[in-house]
Amino acid sequence: MTNPFVGNWTYRSFLNDPDLSKAANDLLFGEGTLAFAEQSVTELSGTIGGPGWSLDLRGSFGYGSPMQVRFQGKGVVGGEEWIYDYIGWLVPAWPNSTDRLEVPTIVGSVVRTIPHSGDGGSTNPAGVVASFYAVRAD
């Protein structure tokens, strides 16, 4: 079996806010490209990033139904350390799908592990949790 996480993914995360009056764009937490490489039978490495930011990834994956991935992103952005932790699951293919273009997708959760500076001198606090999905891009 080949590792289904290895490769490039388009990543988006959204704040977990139940207020339906908020526009989807106002809930966007992050977006970028996620790239995984296999380090061993159960370990992954890679990067996640977008314009102006990039984090190095280290983590692991587990077999099961569904398969699970857990990783941490660390990097220096704008002169300060950023650390985020991620957990996700590979969405199983639908057996009755008529969509021949059903794209592999990871869904999960991300938490800001340490605070870092935000826009306009603000601080983005640790502990903020968002939901994410990543769609295979290659």
C-alpha cells in the first residue's frame, strides 16, 4: 500500500463559529499549500505555507478506517516563532459516488500552540482552534 498522505494538498482552515450571519470569508483562519513526504513507515515530514509564511512539518500517520495524520508545524515568520498542531483524517471514498473526480480530502482540526503577532500590533493568542480541510492537488 502506498502512503495516501504523501504529495501536495490545497489547505484551508476556518474558525469554528456557529453564527450563520457571518460570511464564510470572515471565518477564514488560514490557507496555503501542504506538502507531505514519507520519512518512515509511520512518519511524515513536509511543509505548509502561503504568501509570506512557511512552517516545517513533522508528524506521523496511522492506518485504520479512516486513516489518521497528526503533525506539528514550526517556523520563523516575521522574525518570531510560529507553532501549530494538526490532527486529521483521510475521508473515505464513497462507494456509491457517481463523481469520477472525487478528490482525496483530509478533514481535521488545528490549534495555535504558541501566541504570535497579528495585524496592526495585535497578538494572535495560543489555544485558538479551527477546522481544516485539505484537498489533493497533485
